[in-house]
Amino acid sequence: MLENFSTIKVESPVDKIIRQIRGLITSGQLAPGEKLPAERKLAEKLGVGRTHVRDAIQKLEFYGILRTRPQSGTVVAGIGITALEGLIGDVLKLEKSDFASLVETRVILETNAAELAAERRTDADLLAIEKALVAYKDKIRAGESAVEEDLLFHLKIAEASKNAVLKSLMLIITPDIVNDFKQYEVCDDRAELKAFYEHQEILEHIRNGDAGAAGVAMKVHLQDVSDFSKSNSFLAR
Amino acid sequence: MLENFSTIKVESPVDKIIRQIRGLITSGQLAPGEKLPAERKLAEKLGVGRTHVRDAIQKLEFYGILRTRPQSGTVVAGIGITALEGLIGDVLKLEKSDFASLVETRVILETNAAELAAERRTDADLLAIEKALVAYKDKIRAGESAVEEDLLFHLKIAEASKNAVLKSLMLIITPDIVNDFKQYEVCDDRAELKAFYEHQEILEHIRNGDAGAAGVAMKVHLQDVSDFSKSNSFLAR
DNA sequence: GCACTATATTTGGTCGACCAATTAATTGGT
DNA sequence: ACCAATTAATTGGTCGACCAAATATAGTGC
């Protein structure tokens, strides 16, 4: 009997508003560069509080779709309608990305970050990476989980790449990966020791300024980690 | 005389609060999993309105750092302290990324997307890409600006890569690039025709399933576009 | 008739108050 | 003394009102 009830109210008010605004844009009622109705007007027309409209706009603004100027108005920014249609659809479901894509993308970003780091790293960068590596080693020696330290090592490499955007994107996707890894809460000494040696190798290539080797080493490392995760997730089931 | 005045208030109230919360976390006063003070208490202690605290928490939550449950409280989620320190720092300055990094990252993402698309594209994908290419050609033939159609072509390739995350990341950074391009509002027939031929070549490689060639062609194409933008920005000054 | 100024209105930004759900405390019964 | 149920306090969520800046409008002087 319970099957007769469908899940209701699964989407929050702000998501509903985002959907509404998308309708206004895709239907051509809101051309790029055009000012959209005042928050009060929108709130009244959508039959909802202004706070919700506000949150929706803020979210859309974060993705660069809208641009709001104080005491002046909110406008549809730059990008054309054609692309927007595909864009906003993804904003809503960005959170639950499939894990395979996540890992694959991470490999892409990190490999390139390692290559760039090898080319551009300063002495200070090397020091920071080494420090992170030491912290990682200490944590392993103590037999504790070193997920955060592992992440920090990769983060320092991203910083050494001198590409702020690349680093930001890594920061966007890595939390999801870390969360997934933590589910298995593995403390396999052997695997972590192997990871440590791979880290060491990557660092060495970056120190020598060998971009190609650094990239390859990073790719191999992430492949290993990924394989390990897979085998463990099998065990968990 | 004007040099005596330094820029003030460059950081918004919410950024200040984010910084404060970071302090609470990194100093160990807020361990992961621990509930942070109520919004009212925080607002009062920081001497600021609750709205600002609310916005800050929302932003932090978006990055997966905090997790707030209705009528229960907000807790520090998952990820550990060590990594957090580097992470939160970047949340603040994510928005204003330098253009060079932006373009460089775009090349990385698109190159890989083209390679993956060559390996995984279905017939439907090919059709969509071709359609986008035709629309691009028509717009050029008409002598109009075809920025959106250009973007759409690249978007379809990203879709053909079957990597949702990769596509999402591209969608995040491309608007900024497009905005920058639109400033010069160029309608150079010669350049756009060249871009069209390059698009055609990329499509051909994807159709043939030649990942390496597709990647190289994409890289060359983006390099050309980037060079063109640079030369034009010189003229504009 | 035109340009500039002063005023009125509209805008997003901010704040405090109220709401329902949750959690802690209290009370009453056993 | 312990447990249950009821009440009180606290929580994030929501809303409407007020604020200063930006814009549109009316007015005034030339």
C-alpha cells in the first residue's frame, strides 16, 4: 500500500525557483544582458519569500550565470541562451556525479598539475611539498589513517603549478573523492607505504624539473590508488 | 597624497566571517564532527547580522566543509583539519582568477575531453557535434558573431566524452572566458573561417576514433584562438 | 529648448522578529 | 532511584520591514 505514495517535496524551494528562472531564460523572456525583475516582484510572482529568490540568485551567480550589482539590479551575464540551456540543467545535479567520472577527471587535473609544477615550482614550493610528505610519512608510521595528509600533498603540488583555476577545480572535486575513500577507512600499511614511495618519486621529478616524468608518475600513482579502492570496495560488499 | 590611503573594505562581511570560522577550525576549537555555535551566538560574537553568518555557512557548505541540518545545528563535516587550512583560503579568492590560468586550464580540459570523445562517442554524439558545427558555419556565413555557437560545439564534444564531471568543470570556467572574448567583439571573417576548418578537423578525428590526433588538433585550435585574442587585445589599447 | 540639479522612486543589502522542528530539562509516576 | 511523558529552551528556516545607494523623474535656471 505504501507504494501508492510518491516522494513529494524532494526539491527545495530554491531549486524550484532556479527552475523557474531557467524557464524565463530559455523561453527567451530573459535575454543575456537583460535585467531580470526585481527580487520583490519575482518573489511575489512566484508566490514565495524574497529570501528564497535571493538564495537562488546567489547560487546562479556563483556559477557565473547571473551578475548582480548592488542597488542596481541583477542581469543575465554573458553566455548565450543555447549554451545556458545545457548549463543550468547541470547546476542542479552537479552534486551527485558518478564516481568513475570523478576519478577520471581527477587524474586529468592532477597529471597536468604535476607537469606544470615541475616547470614552475619555486624553492618554497619544494619545501612545502616536502613538508607535506614528511607529515604523511609520520602519520603512516604511527599506523593512523593519513587521508588528509595525502590530500595536502597533492594540494601543494597544485599550488606549485601556479595555476589558480586548476587548483580551484581540484578543490571542488577532491572532497567528494575523499568522502568516498573514507567509507572504507582502510589502514593497509603495505598500500600506504607504496603510495609514499610514489609520492617521493613524484616529488623528485618535480624537483628535477622533468615535467613529462612527473606527469607519468602522477598518473601511475593515481591509477594504483584507484585500483586499490576498487578492490577494497569489492571486499566491503 | 592619494598614496597615503590604502584600499579598505575590499573584503565583504561574509568573507570576514569565513576567515573567522577558519580560525575556529584550524585552531582546534572546532573539531570535525563537532557542532559549531548557533547562528545567533556567532552573529553576536562576531558583531554582525545573522544573515551574514548564514551566507558564510551556506558558502562553506557548498564546498562540503560544513554540513547543516535543520533545527539541529551545523557541524564540521568529514575532511580533516590539516587539509582544511589550505582549502578554505582558496574559497575566498576563487572568483577572481587570472585569465592566463583560465585559458591554460581550458586547454587541459578540452584536450582531454576531445581525446575521450574520440574513444567513446556514439553516432548520436557525432550527429550533435555536426549539427553544432553547421550552426556555427551558418552564423559565420551571415557575417554575425558566432561565440555561442562556438561554445556549443565544444560543449557537445564534452558531452560525447561521457564524463559528467569534466563537462561540469568546463561549464564552470567557460563563461568567464566567453565574457572576456566578447569584450573585443571581433568579427574577423578570416580568423573565424580558420577556426571553422579546425573544428572540422577535430570532428573528423573524433569520428575516426583517433584520440591522440583529436587531442592535438584541439590543443592547436585553442592555441590559435588564444593567440588571436591576445593580438586583438593589443590593438584595443 | 536644453542642461543641470534636486527630489522621488526603485533597487539590492541588512537586520530583527516570528515559526516549526528539535533537543534538553523538568516533572510525575512507579 | 529510575524511567516516561510533558514542558521549556534552543535550533535553523522564513518572512517582512527598514536602509543606503543607484536610477528615474520632475523641476528650475539659463
